[in-house]
Amino acid sequence: MTQHTTYEIRPIGVVRSTLERREDAPRQGWAGAPDAWIELDDAYRDGLLGVERGTELVILTWFHLADRAILQVRPHHDPEQRVRGVFVTRSPVRPNPIGIHPVRVLEVDGTRLHVEPLEAVEGTPVVDIKVAMKNRYEDTEGRDA
């Protein structure tokens, strides 16, 4: 049995998107998500040093509209798919609804990042930003990593 410890996550910013409802959002960014803006709190301005047009980032969000009690889903809400546990899906419904969004920076304007594609809806809290990394197991130069 695991010990139940509570951790606090504080948003560092918010998503500004044309996607208003969960139902409007594609399941993945590459599936037709629009570009969007990420507005960071001014306290995190210094953390953007080095972020520029073309930078590939991973945006971590908190799916504030997700149901945290659901542990099994049909992927893509497809009745033809078999039911699976949320830990083998990218479903937003899960105990800790953390969203992972690989994006490319289109523009940096102060503490605002214009990115694409982003499938998060308007008002989604941003909890962290990380630089995207290549999979170390990919053969990027003709040799095994």
C-alpha cells in the first residue's frame, strides 16, 4: 500500500485558445489542433531565457475539466475499442489529470508564447514547461544510441 502524500502544484500560466469546450479539442495536437498562446505569470519571465521561435517544448497542463474518478476508458470514445486502464492511454481522465503537449514556438512576446499545435482548451492551467528531447534510443546518425 502506498502512503498518500499530498503535493501542491501551482499553475505558472494559462492557455489562451480558440478551443472553448473539451468536445472541440482534438485528441492529440497533431490531429488538427490550432495554434494557441500560453500566458505565463510575470514571476516566471526569467525562465523563458533561451526560448525562441522554433524551440520545441513540452507543455505540461492540468486538465481542470477532467473527471479524476474514471480509471478505465475506451480509447477515442470508440465503441469498437476494448476498454483499457487510463495508464495505457493519453486520456485526460485520470487520478492526476496532467496533460503533455509537444509544441513548437512560433513567437515569444514578453511572457507570452505563441505555440503550435496545442489541443488544450481556453483557460487550461499550465503547470510547467520543458524543452523537448529526442528519444535517446532513436538512431539519429546511423548508429544505435
